[in-house]
Amino acid sequence: MTDVESPSYVPGHGLLTGRTAVVTAAAGAGIGGATARRLLEEGARVLISDAHARRLKEHEAELAAEFGAASVAAVPCDVTDETQVRMLFETAVREHGRLDVVVNNAGLGGTAHLVDMTDDQWSRVLDVTLNGTFRCVRAALRHMKDTRGGVIVNNASVVGWRAQAGQAHYAAAKAGVMALTRCAALEAADYGVRVNAVAPSLALHPHLVKVTTPELLAELTAHEAYGRYAEPWEVANVIVFLASGYSSYMTGEVVSVSSRHP
């Protein structure tokens, strides 16, 4: 294992100029927020969404001040609510006339051993992480099939491949996201739509720090090849690649953003 410092931030190259993108769970400083910023830097118009309306509005104002009010808008959405999901994508199409890129980032974790895990804990994680992704993929495809094109990128996790104690619900949900991605890709190919996923390992952000012990973070970091966690924008860079024309022949793939692929 090496100990490598985080690289310098990579500037945008206009890879998504003129595209319209939707990003879920994009109100915070994690992967969703970083992805929204990267998409804007690449020239896309971005509709950010999150279940936390106040934080979402704050992030919208921050991005609008930097990229212009015409480039970013916000729509609150709880991905466990089918009506809200449907309205999110209808708003994107109504406001911009098209839907080119969808990044399904919404997910919910937690730690509980199976002998102590309640049905509610299991169901809540599955409903946000797997069922929420399903609802968003379905809604996106219903619009994209009519325009015969588009890209969907789902956020999975290396935990969907490998075991981790206390994470049975989260691992099952993320493994489901991987399977959903592969199946959706086969169906979406008929519409000219690509569906892929990223599988990060450890991307550090303030919320993760709040819900994870320093001991566990140190242990997880020690397993990474570079001896450090990923910056959220490093995961966002891979999402941008999958959303761009540089990955035009890729579909049904789950791309590991770490050295932790089994």
C-alpha cells in the first residue's frame, strides 16, 4: 500500500455542453453535490434534487451564483414517493425540453447486525437505495425512449460485491442496483439509451464522518491501494466519463472507483 496525496482538481472540458441532467441526492457535500458541480463545469444544465428541501435550496443558490441561474434548478424529491419521482422528471422535460443524463445517487446506509436488524431498518435501506433507484430509472426511461437517446448512471458500491459485517441491508441494496443496471441496459439498448453504474469504495464527506467512527474510517482507508479515501469529485469524474460520448459503447457496466473490486 502506498500513501498518495489527493490529486489536483481537474478542470472541465465541455464534454456535456447543451445536455440536460438530473442528479438525485445532490444537496450535500458528497458524491451527488460533487457530480452536480462537475456536470455544470462540463457545460450541462443541471436539475438537482434531494429530500432535504432546505439544504437543496442552499446548494441551488450556491451553484447559481457560480454558474448562473439559467444553468441550475432544484426540485425537492423523496425517491421513495412515486408521485414525487414522476414530477421530478416531468419538470426536467418541461423546463428544458429534453432529458439527456440522469445520475441516481440517492441511497441510505446504516449499521446493524442481522440478529438485531429490524424489518423497518431493512426495508428503509432497500426502499431508498434499491427501490428509489428503480423508480428513477423507470421514470427516466419512459421519457428517454421517446427521444431515442440518453444516459443513466447509477451509484452502486463495492459493498455490493464484497461482504462487510453490519451492512447486509446496504450490501443487498447495492448488489440489487448492480443487477438492475445490467437488466435495464439490455432493455434500454432498444431506445439507444445507455445504463451504467459506478461502485465507489470510500469517498469521504461530512455526513459520512458524522455517522462513521474514526476507527472504522481508519480501517477502511488502510485497505485502499493509495492509502487514502477518494474525494467525492474523483467519483464524479468517472460519472462524467460514463455520461459523456467517451463511453459511447459502454452499457450494463459497473465501474469500480477504487482498488476494491473482488
